[in-house]
Amino acid sequence: MGIPFERTFDVPFGESLSVSPLIHRVLAPNPGPFTFKGVYIVGGRDVAVIDPGPDIPEHLLALKRALEDKRVAHILVTHTHSDHSPAAQPLKEWSGAGTYAFGPHGSGKAEEGVRVEEGGDMAFVPDIRVRDGDVIEGNGYTFDCVFTPGHTSNHMCYALREEKALFTGDHVMGWSTTVVTPPDGDMRAYMASLKTLLAREDEILWPTHGGPVRNPKPFLQAYIDHRLEREAQILSCLGDGLSTIPDMVARMYADVDPRLHPAAARSVLAHLIQLTGEGRVIAKPSAIASAHFRIIP
């Protein structure tokens, strides 16, 4: 089955919209092929802000308006791409709240010495580093931390106990599939993290991009099936003699907006790195974007 995306989430930029008894959402004014980005405000008088967003003056003003009658107690960051975490610092300075995240950009692979891509917010360092299973409590809300590396090595989801809701950052998006970009992004870790969420009993997912996912299990299974289908397409390309990533992308994504082809190429590379690591594919000279790949007989 295809992934049942929700692309009709219609909220004016900068306005605070109540989407559940405990959750408000404010969309940042940065529309584009990789955005449709919203900040979550969770709680009543005391609140947590999840993924404050980009450091754009217009957005920060809108966020402060939405928070002017509230006390910000926690600032939670799912990961450190530049559309998620940069506003955390000015929001922290304005509110006095502490920041929570797994760690700085690339911290999930720091021990491996991996150099991360330019799209990260390299300045962000959380006040409190959280790990899988940690609990964050506020006045009227409780979050369980669910570690989901793959999109980035430091990606963390947050489960709101009171509404059986999971804030999925970019790990699962309501309007599109997720890009996995090596070296910090890791397809094997990403697939394992999807299976982690599939085993949970969340009743709704709130991605930072796009609308909510109201029936999580079929959606997550479709996400997994989509990745397995891409893997099969790559193996088919290799079987037909297409050995380079540009040739594979041209065939596999012929009906996709060309602006998204560079991101698609990174996901194809992520799959090929996984396949190479599993001993199913060989890369010359190594599993890099410019390599030639072939199936191991």
C-alpha cells in the first residue's frame, strides 16, 4: 500500500492553533520542499516547547506572542537540523527554560569520529542530555524519551503520556518520507527505529513537518514497506547494470520533483551503505556517493 500522507494541514504561518486539549501548534514562515514546519506547545499555564524551529525574527515574534501568557518550563529538541533547534537559544534567553536533547549535532556517532553534514545546527548544546527511557515531567504533562537514531544520530522522540501521543520530529513525517543522509544519517539505524515505534501503542503521531498521523501502526508499516521497496528498486537497478547513484536516481525518481533528487541521492547512498555493510553489495572504491556498485554473486 502507499503511505497515507496528510497534506491538507492548513494553518496560517505564525498563528497558534489548538490541536488537542494539551497541544498548540505554531507554523514557522519557511515554506519549501523540505519544510511545512511547526512548533509544538504542550501544557496549560506551564508549557514545554518542542522543536522551537529556525532562528527567524518573524517566527520568534510569533512564538513569543503564543507564549506571552504562559511559563515555558522545558524546551525539547528532537534533533539538530537547522529548521528545528536554532530558535532554542533565543527562546531560552527570553524564557529562562532549560533545553533538552540527546546531544549536539552528530553526538550519536561521536565515538566513530564521523564528520557531519553542513545542514546541522553546530551551535546547539542542550542543558540536559536525555537518553532512551528518561522521563521529563512538567505541571500537567509527562514525556517519555524514545531514542530514534537514523535520520540523524541524535534523534529523540517524545511521548506525551497524558494523550498517548508521540512527537516524532523528522523520524516520521505526516506529509512525506524522511531523508536519511550519511554519514550522520544511517539507514540500518533508521529501519530499526521505525520498528521500535511500530512496537509501541501510541494513538497519534505529531511530526514536526506536516499533519498528524492518527492511525500510527499502518502508517509506520507503510513507511517500512516503502524503504524495503526502495531497497528492492536499487537491487533491480544494479541487476540491470546501473552502477552509479545518479543513474539509479534518474530511474527510481523519474516522477519526483527534480529539486528533491539530490536528497533522494543521499537516501539511495544510505541504502547502499547498508547493503554494503550487510555483504550484499560491493562498492568501488568504497561506499561513497561517487562509487560504482554491484551485487555480490
